[in-house]
Amino acid sequence: MTGSEGDRGESEAVSEADLRHRDEKHDGAGSPGNSDSETDVEVIDEQNDPRVKSGWLDGWELAQLGLFALLSMAVLGPLLFKGRQLSGSDGLFPPYQLQYLTWVRQASVHWLIGNEFDFRQDNRVFLHPGFLLSGLIHRWTGASLQVSYLAVWKPIAVVVGFFGCRQYIRRLVPAGWPARTALFIALFVVMPWSAMFKALGSSPQTMYTYDFISGELWTGQTLLGYMMTTVAVYTMPLVLLGVERVRGRELTWGGRATLALCAIGAMLVMWLQPWQGAELLIVIVGVELWQRRAKRASVDKRLLWVLIAGAAPAVYYAWIGATDPSWHLASVANRGGAQPLWNWPISAVFLSLAPLAIPAVWAFFGPVTGWQSVAVRIWPFAVLLVYAQPFGTFPYHSVQGLMIPLAVLSVQGFTTRRPTWMPRPRALWIVPALVVLVIPGTLHKLSLVRDNIHGVAYPYYVFDGEDKALSFLEQSPIKGGVLTDSYGGLLVPPLAGREVYIGPFSWTPSWELRARLTGSFFAGKFGDRASKRFVASTGARFVFQQCMGRVQAPMPLDKKLGSLVDSVREFGCARVYVLKPYPRAVRVGERIGAAE
């Protein structure tokens, strides 16, 4: 692509807007004298309007930035006001956040990360730049794990998420209300179907399916505990903008710096979120092939640096997945359809995408000029390709970030690419439509978190007794792991630095069996002999009974543990049994060591 072609691409949104204005003036629909013109969507001349040229946020963008930041605190904010010690959980599914804190703790000591949820020999093979950064902050400043993770990545996610989305939309959508609307859609829309099906009393499977799909699509979910995902997803459009800037042009010093930043950005996206990393590379290759076929333009070989840098973490992930038992276990556990509820019927996917996908279709009609305009149209097909390919794990993450191209294309479908028969966008129906697409779904998602917190389904808080028990486990010099239930198994590795017999299902061998056995043991369903036999078979050196919201101490296990017990430590609502050094516990202790 030549420099002149790049210039035409940069002004494409304006050109399409000007053409629309000329068409509307020709048929009288957009003339100043039209009685409905005050409710029409405002389109601003991007080339001359000072609000666009200055790059400053306007009042509406500032409001959206504030709302985006507020959304990021929708769970953490109310938890802070309770005045209790926080575990670090911040979202719909806390096991992942507590797993991340475990990784931060390991990275602070070893740089490399292993598996603390299996009682097996540690093979630390996982290097992750995000967790390493938080780990070094934890180690060098003495900040808590929670602060090192949440306080560092939450603001970064808000800034990268907002500005990555804003810059991409400004490039492709006419300024004014079209761009503001597209930005609002990309940041806040969460499909309301799960809330609607809940109100209609639909089956749990139906509600789970629509909750699953809408959660993966919703930008807000990545802000709630998955901030590095936000950073990866919204770095992707910034890389695409950078590639467009340097593609086909003679590189000055600034151009070479931009190309280097694009390569680093592609590597970061792939490292933090491989699904979006793969989509980024597919989009770049797809646009280059389209340019070669449609315009007979030569491929810019300098972009190979971006492709190579972006592919490097994928090779690394493939290697550890093939050679490390824990990563192989996680790969198998997270394959598409591995769990009975992981099912995305085509009808559910269609309904979840339809409100934006249908108007987006019209953006595909008519000529397309400019590198970025091709990229945004290839993006949804890159998502489909990553979702459908048979390699990797958890294909459902592939749709994260899809709201960006859908927002751009749907607004284009109503503005610059609007068919003559389609009604003109007016606030009278655009505002109610956005209300329906944002408020019910958001309230429903937050109600799920509220139910988790009130039902003590996951450890959002660390109660006083638990904190003291975890401190004891952390400070004990005795080598060995901890037997606890699936709730306590989320707390011990990050907050006590010890391995547990059961943790998140992705990283625990035979998780279903271990969950049934530990659940039955702590519920008192085993007899005395069966209890001793089970505990001895695990190789645990400690047994931890957590509070789980209780004020009183849990049911004592002295009788069931019998001669295995060396000592008992009471911590109010929590309790720790120190077991004698029986042979299997000694062997496990030698493998995994004491607290880190």
C-alpha cells in the first residue's frame, strides 16, 4: 500500500460521512430545514473539528471513562466498605483470582510459577510478565499480594481498556454521537437474555448458557478480577492502529519505534491472552492478503517482525503444554465441551450477537478502502476461526473483545453504510435500545456476585480466625502440605504459601474425586477408620478447617483423625491439626517443602 492509499484510508470515515450528508441533502432528509434534525445523530467533520484534532476527551467521553472506572469497582468497592480483610477475590468466579495471587506469590520468590494444588513435585516452568511484575512489587515494596495485584492492574486495565477502545473507534466511526455511541456499546453492552430468562423461570441450563456467552462478550467481566485480560484485549486495537501507521511507508526513527512497539504489543497480547494474540496475527495476515489480492499491493515484509514476536509466546505455551504434566492437565480440563455445562448452541450464540450483528451486516456492503477498514471486517471472522480450531484450550475466550468490531460495524451500519430504507438513527429509539442492552444485564451480573458473597460460596473475605490459622501455617517450619476442602484450598496457597490437596479444578488431578472425598470427610460422612485411611492416603501434614462465614468453630475432627494427630491449634472459628510425620506425609513434605 502506498502512502497516498494510506492517507485515503485515514480519511475513509470522513469520506463516507460526507457522502451520506450529500445523499441526505440531495433527497432532503438531512437538510437543516428538516423538522426532525434536532434528534438526528450528530456527525462531526473529523478533519476540522478542534475536539477531534486536539485529541482531548470531550465531556461525554469523560463521563464514559468515569463510568468505566466505576464499573471496575462494582464488586471491590462494596467489599471494601465492609471493613473486613479481603482475600483478593474480585468477580463472578473468585477461584481464578486466588489462583492468580498464588502465582504472584510464587513469581515473587522464584520468578517461574509451578502448581500448588496437587501435592506433586514442583516443576516451575511458567513465566508470566504480569504476575512477575506484581510479584516483584510484592517482594520489593512489602505490599500485600492483594494490593500488588488489584491496585496495580485495576487502574492499568481501566486506562488501556478505555483508550484502546476510544482510539480505534475514533479511527473508523464519524466523530460526535456515532463515535460516542460506538464507544458506549463496546464498553458497556451486556446482552440481557440471561436476565430475561431468569424472570421467565427458564431452566438453570438455559440461564447458565446465556450467562456464559454474555459474560465472555462483556467488557465489564474482564475488569472484575481479570484485568490482564482487559489489557490484552484492548492492546490489540492499538497494535492494529500502529501497524496501519507504519505499513507501506518509509520508516523514520519514529516509524521504526512504532514498529518495535507493535511487535512488543503483539507479544504482550499473546502472552497475556493467547486467543486474542492469535486473532491479532490472523487479522494482520488477512489484511495483507486482501491488499495483495484486491489492490495487487505488495506484502510489507517488515510486518514479519510483528508476526514473529506475536507468535513467540504461542510456541512457549505449546511447549509447556506438551512437556509439563500440570499444564497438560489444565489443557485437558479446559478443552471445549470438557464440562457438561460448556455448551454453546448456535441459536444461543445467534441471539446473543443479533442486536449488534444484524446492523453490522450492512457495514460489509459497498466498497472498502483503507487498511483498518479491512481489518475491522476481518476481525469477527478471526474470532470464529480461533473459536473453531481444534487446538488450544477453552475456545470460549476467543469472543472476548468481539464487542469492539461489533460496535464499530453496527454503528457504521446505521450511519455511513445505512441503506436508504433503514430508519435514520434518532435518540428517541437509540437511547431506549441502549438502556435495554446495558442495564438489565449489568444488574443481573452484579446480582450473581451479590448472591455468591451473601451465600459465602467463595472466599471473598478472610475472617479473623482464618487469618490467624493461615499465619500459623505460613510460619510453621514443618515441611508438608495442607488437607482442606475446596473453599479452604483457595486460601492456603496464596495466603500461607503451602500446597493443598485440592484447589481449582484446572490444576488439581482427579478434581471431581478429590472434591467428593474431601467434602465427605469434612462433613463427617466417613467413619473413624475410613477418615484416618483417607487422610493418610493424601500425604497431608496439616488439616485446616476454615470459617466459611461461621462464628463458632467447626465440628471437631479429633476422633476421626485419632492417632494421626500430633497437636491441635484453635483460632476461633478456624482450626489447624498438625499431623504426626507418618511415612507418606514425610515423602510428600520432601517433595513440596515448607511454606514459601
